[in-house]
Amino acid sequence: RGEPIWVDAHHSAPLMCLAVSHDGRFGISADAEGSLKVWHFETLGAGFGSGALYAQTSIPRPALLARFDREAWRLWVVMDNNQLIILDLGSLSTNGQSVL
């Protein structure tokens, strides 16, 4: 049985989808209330007050699918009403970190 290396307690609603960037540096989590969070895995355990939270935003509806583009600059999100949203990672509200 494996032990968790990190537990996320930042979402207040059930998670709907998760994704990891191609290079493994970033992750996305989206919950049932439309909260979308971007995680920077290289900062896990680095002493940041909010763990690896890099950026966050809200979308109008819950996400069913989230993906990074190949360079991890854009987030592609399909909401539960089948609309596609493309978000520029650099334009999101960051947690005071600059890793791009």
C-alpha cells in the first residue's frame, strides 16, 4: 500500500477532472462549482504556504475534461454543456510564482 505524498484540500466541491502536462511539471484540477486550479508539481514540499498551487480561476460551469497543450501554455477545458474554453496559463491569477 502506497502512502500519499501530497493531499489537496483546496477544493470545496467534488473534483470533476484532473490532468497533468506532458512534461509532468503542471497539473489541473476542476471541481463541480467551476473552480479550476493549476498546480506546479516541482514546488511540492518546497515550503510554499499553499503547497504547489500555482494559479486559479473560475469557469461558468463544471468541467468534464481538462488538458494542457503540448507546451503547457494553454489549458483546454470542456464544460458540462459541451462548450470549449481555452485559457492562457500566463493570464491566470498566480500564487506569486513565475515558472513559465
